[in-house]
Amino acid sequence: MEAPAETTDKPFEEQTLATLREGMPRMMAELRKVIVGQEAVVDSLARVLLSGSHGLITGPPGLAKTLLIRSVAQIMHLDFKRVQFTPDLMPSDITGTELIEEDRQSGHRELRFIPGPVFTNVLLADEINRTPPKTQAALLEAMEEKQVTVAGQTRPLNKPFFVLATQNPIELEGTYPLPEAQLDRFMCSIEIKYLPEDDELAVVTQTTADGTQTLEPVFTGQNMIDFARLVRMVPIAEPVARYAVQLAQASRPLADNAPEFVAQWVGWGAGTRGSQYLVLAAKARALLDGRFHVATEDVQAVAHEVLRHRILTNFRAEADGVRVDDVIDKLLEHVATPGEGGAL
């Protein structure tokens, strides 16, 4: 499925960066064939995939969450599987199971492993909060270790591997909120909102007309692996990295530098993985912006999508009408930024 890598004398960074810069405009042009508006959502999703991480997309039904993820998988020439999470879904429906297979000639029986949909490149976990915790937990090892263990045997997953999950925030009956340990494994929590009138008109006109759009592949699986490595090579100044750490620490009610509003409204703050993903997402943003260095503005720009699912507000916040995004806004105002914008 993947195109063979071209041999070149150029350094890895130069070659990979050139591939990214040449391909991103083409990727966006392909996406615009089927996705209207939602630029912020597409940018966030691009940062997740560029970093080799997982993403959680939350929004009302009918806003093209599934179409967006499937289209991205096509453009990146990646194998794609979709699982509709329901209350009766079992862990083996995701990871796979062993079946007894009999040889008709010899009569010999043996166990044969039947891979589940998790053995893919892009797994769309649709409405992930509609399945019980037992089944949700089947993804924990896959997301963290890029492997699954079935019947005592560990099997590696395909590379690259992304879990892109969706949630419907409107319906609460028959749902099972994701545990914090699993939420923490998603790099970003992306909110998708209703379109403006002109954009919605364009969607209605496009989707009710005759004809279908064909998406052309732009990247390969190996490209995505290389991009994830390149993101980690982007340098970040110590003051900028410290700023990201201070943002995460300030969200913890018991931390020494926690502001009063955090102690008042927050029950639990972001952990160390939050600090790590703030830096990683900021690196991806800088790279997509054509810069091979991280600025304070990059950390600030990704703060909401990285922290909103890692900060748990309490009953007092609910009574005061305070949302998690409001807390993050105040954190960005409270934590001092490095001098000169933090750019290298």
C-alpha cells in the first residue's frame, strides 16, 4: 500500500521537511473537496496525526466527524477501519479472537487468531462513550504500547497507528464517560461546532447535487512515521518548555503555584503527560507553520485542545457556570510568559 521510499543524499530532516511542505497544500486542497469550513478542526487533527498521536473529536451529530476522519485516511493512503461503539460491544470485537479451525482432511484442530479492526492504520472509534468501560479499556494497550495481548500472546499493531474517537456531547443516556486514564492518552480533545450560514449552505448545495468527489492520496504511511520523528526533532528553548510545564502545573489545585481560581473550581488538574503533549503539539504547530523552532504562541494556541480533557472542574464550577475552557483562558492570563515571546 505504501510507496517505496526514494533514495536521496539529502539529510533526513531536509528531505522530510520538503515532503511535508510540498504535500500539505495538496492535502488541504483534497480535503476541501469534501469538507467545508472547520479549518480549526482540520488544523488540530493535522497536529495530532503529524505527532503520531491520538485524537478525540467531540461535537453534535451531522457535522461530518466521520467523513473528515475517513477522508484524512484516504489522503494519507492509510488503511482505515470504523467501529461503531455500542453497549453490547465486547473487547474481542475490537482486538480480535481465537477460533478453533479444523482441517477437513486430517481432522486436526488448532486455534487460529482472527484479527480485529484494531489491526489497521486509522481506527475510528465512533461514539466511544457508548460502550462500557470493559470494552473501552480494550484500547488502552493499543493506544499506549501500539500492541494488543490476546490469549496471552502479544501482537504488534500496524505502523503508523492512530485512534481517532468521536463523542456526542448532547445525549447522556446510555453513555459511559471515558475514565481519566484513557482520556489522558488522547493528545487533543477537539471540539467541532456548527457551521456559519454560508458554509452550511455550501455543504447543503454540494451534498444534494449529483456526483461524488474522488480523493487522491498525498502522503504514505512511511511519510507519517517520518513526520512524527521530525516533529520530535524540532528544538524548543528551555524557557518555552518551562512555560508549558508551568501551565500544566498551575492547573493542579494542590500545586504550589496554583492560582486561587483553580483551587476554587478545579477538582483535578493536568498531569505530566499534559506537559509533554503541550510541547509536542506546539512543535507540530510550528512545523506546520513553516518554522523549525517553537514559540510561546505555539504553546498558547494548543493549550485548549491539549488541556480541556485533562482538567476536571468541580461542583462549584458547575454552579458558577464555569466551563473548562474558561479555566484554561484564565490560566493563560495568569501564567507569566517568557521574555521576547519565547522564540528561538
